[in-house]
Amino acid sequence: MQNAEKVSVTMAREQMQAIRESVEAGEFATTSEAMRDAVRVWQRQRIEDAERLEAIRARVRRSIDDPRPSLSAAETEAELHRFMKDEAKAFPDAAY
């Protein structure tokens, strides 16, 4: 591994136990390998979170820029009521 840097990390006992168990089970060769994998997952999750946030921001921008008129409170209430009624039909066991 090039450009490796040794670090010291304090972890909760349960977290360290989970890592040790994972190594003992053969999922990883070493605790360092398990930690590197955890960091890769964390990095990937951060990228995915940033992409989701950007998608939400884009939807908000499109909504704000939408020239169509907004719904009145009564229209919104009617739309929500219709939506919930349709959802209740589609998913009768769901708790609303």
C-alpha cells in the first residue's frame, strides 16, 4: 500500500469486538483491512448523500421556478385527501 499513514483510533468496545469477530470469521485478513473497508463505505455513503442532496436541491429549484400557479390550501387539502385514499386502497394494511 503506497502512501499509507498509521493512525490511532479510539473505538467503543462493541465496535472493536464486531471488527475482531469479522476478522476471526475470515471476512477480512486484518483489523486494518476491516477499517479500510469501513472508511471506503463511509466515503461512498458521503458521495451518495451529497448526490441525493443535490437532487433534492434541483427539485426544489425546479419547483420554485415552475411558472404554474400554486395550489390553494383547499386544493392542497383535497389533493392530500385523494392521495391518502388511494394509498389506503393500494396498501390496506399500512398504518396512516
